[in-house]
Amino acid sequence: MRISDIIEEFIKEMLEESNDSIEIKRNELAEHFHCVPSQINYVISTRFKPSQGYYVESKRGGGGNIKIKKVNNNKSDYIMHIINNIGKELTSSEVDILLSDFLTYDIVSKTEAKLLKVATSDNVLKLGTEIKDEVRARIFKNMLLNLE
């Protein structure tokens, strides 16, 4: 596992143990994992976004406190939250992260995840780079709307 994956798993375990809301100090977490604080920022900014079902509040100074809250909703609410927060573009790596979360929280089945992945893959989207992520976002959102 890469250090980013390890940090992500650690934070998710903390969230599960504390009723889906934690406050951490960026510098302390960086010391714990023997990395630079910017590595913590990277993990939080890429793996704990609103589009992935998290609310993050960052406070500057004093070691950089970060409050992370998991948005707990039923399946339909969760899917709508994701759709509303994806934005106009979606990269294939963002799809991978979302699908991983969907599987972890039983939002989609393995078959549905595979179909979402394949339909939005670069192999299917043989388009110019300037519109590929926009088309991917449209397809992904439309497929999510039709899951239920």
C-alpha cells in the first residue's frame, strides 16, 4: 500500500470509531506517519471531498486542525449528494475512489461498480482530453440516477 492509502484507511477507521466525526491535527498525523504535512493535505483533499460524502473544515495555525464529518444518509440521499457534488468534470481516478467508497458502504453491488467503471473508462471515452472528463461526469451521474 502507498502511504496515501494507509493514511486514508487510518482516517476512515477513526471516523468509524467516533460516530463519523473527527478532529485531527495535521502536524501530529504527519508525525505519526513520518511524512510531511502536505501529504496529509493531499489525502484529505483527494479522498475526503464532498462528492465522496465528507464535509471537511480546515483551520489554519496551531498545527492545522482539520474536522472531517461523514455525511450519513440512506442510499438514495447518498447518491443524490454525490451527484450534486461531482461537478462538471470527473477523472478516471476520481471514479475509482468513488466506486471504492460505494462498495465499502454497500451503495452499489460489485456488478454495478464494474459497469460504472467500464462505461466511464478511457477505453470507452475515445475523446479529446478537453471534453473527456466532462463526458465521463455526465455518464457517471446519469448512471447513478438510474441505479434504483
